[in-house]
Amino acid sequence: MSTLIKAARTALFAAAVALGGQASIAATPAEAARAALGRTATPAEVGAWDIDVRPDFQGLPKGSGTVSQGQKIWDGKCASCHGDFGESNEVFSPIVGGTTAEDIKRGRVASLTGNQPYRTTLMKVSTVSTLWDYIHRAMPWNAPRSLSADEVYAVTAYLLNLGDIVPADFTLSDRNIAVVQQTMPNRNGMTLQHGLWPGRGQPDTRNTACMKDCAGTVKVASAMPAYARDAHGDLAAQQRTVGPTRGVAIGTAASALAAAAPDEKAGAKLASQYQCMACHATDRKLVGPSFTEIARKYKGQEVRDTLAHKIRAGGQGAWGSMPMPPQAQIPDSDLRTVVGWILEAK
């Protein structure tokens, strides 16, 4: 964000200079040099970043989608991680569940006011715009922002139907989403006492960006040494089992990369880059099998093309019931490197 602020200030300064140098403060040589750099962002470039949807539905694009359309998209692109009906699996927190008809009526999820440790997305979220915005910008996990506006409306409608917020024959659109907001189970569960709420006009923070004397190189002041990482056991195994927070997995991505020979480091780095380590560890089962276990199973077999195809297409059943989503975004050269590294895992 600081880079965007700096760019905006530079653009304003350049505009002032272009209008006859009427800036209230004389430009220094350094400021004049910065003002000469770059160009004004095009509307298309600004539009590519400006995708947020606010609780008052500013920024929401036109479109619509039905519950039945959403179910088809969900089954093909979402269920592998979040379950057929939003009930989730061993990895991700459930999206649906924990709300009642009374919650929808009063706008406050009753179980959240007590000592209920179980949380689902529809229990916590107060604005339907939050669901729409997050699905649009971040889903599916392996191909974020690949859904059209109509597809996002459809998927959101399907989730709302699973929570009994809208009927099965409902069509969600930019024209009726504000009405749906009035039936969100936890719509009255958020605080409005902060500066980000529309109309208040005051930010949450009072800091002033100095934009000067920035360090050229950032150095990490301290880090846990490798010999101490497992001093308290496997940190990942000590985290809660529901949800994506799993802590540091001892002996996985970082240690594999550090211990790899130079020709192996490329494979370890790519496996981490393409989020393979989110579900697989090097030496133990995490969500899917360990890379060592995979290498052991296929030892002596020429299965590089087969494994590459399975990674790209996704699948289920070879290592249990947990499905693996397709990874079609990985370039062929990187995929071959990752497969080769996996088959050499020890």
C-alpha cells in the first residue's frame, strides 16, 4: 500500500508541475526526478485492482446466478476442498452450519453469544458482500479470480441456500442482494464503532506515512535456529484440527529446501511456490501422503508422465478419500521439475 501512496503523491506532484509549477512547496531535485518517472495508470490498469465490494455494495458488478447454477460450479470447482454441501473436510473450516431460523429472524447467531467453540463461515459473517468479495478475488484456490461475476453470484446463492437463507429456486443478483443482506443470520453481530464504517470519516489508525529514510535492505533481526525448531515437538500437530491454521510443520518445505543438493533445490522451491506443501509434507502424512511415501510406492517405475497428469488433472481415491484439486496453472517445465523432485524424495 505504501508504494501506491507514493505513486499517488508522485502523480499529484507531477500534475501540479504540469499546471505551471503552482505547488505550494518548491520541488527538490530528487522530487523533480521522481516526478519524471512512470506514467498515469490507464483505466484498465486501475480497474484490475479496484475490485473490492463494500458492505453498502459499492463496487458490486452487475450480474446474476441461480442456486442450481451455483451447485454445478460448486461440485466442479469448490467441493474438493469445502465438501459437497459446505461441510468441509479435514483441512478447511466448515462454511455452512450452526445457524437457525431464529438467528435469521433476529440477525444474531445465538450460539456465538455463549461458549460455543465451533464456528462456521455463515455463523460469523455479517455481510453478504464479504462472501461475494472473497469468492470473487480468491477462489478457487488453484485459480483465483477465474470465476465470472455471474458464476460468483451463483456460488454465493448456493451457499446461502445451504444455510436456508434463500430458497432453492432463488436467483441472486446485484438488484436483490441488498434484500438478502436483511436475512443474514449474523447481520447484527458486527460492531459499527470504527472509522471504516461508511459515514464516520475517521480511520482506525492515526499514523502518518513519512515516506522517507526507508531502509534499502530489510534484514531479519532474529529467527528460531534449525536445531530448536522441534524443541517442543511437532508444532503442526499441536494446532487445532479444524481450519487451515496448522503451524510450522517440522521437516517440510524449509528444511527440505535447506538440505537439498543444488540440483534438487529447484524442485523443492517450486513445490513450495505452487502450494504443494499446503497438503503434503516431505517425510510424513499431512493432508495427503508424504513425498517420501509417494517416491517409495513408485520406486523403479517410470511414472513421471502419469504423476504429472494426475497433478494437473486432480483426482481422488489413489491415496484415500481426500480429493486433490487440479493444478492446471503449473507450466509443463515446472511440473516436470516438481515430479522429478518428488520421485527422488528420501
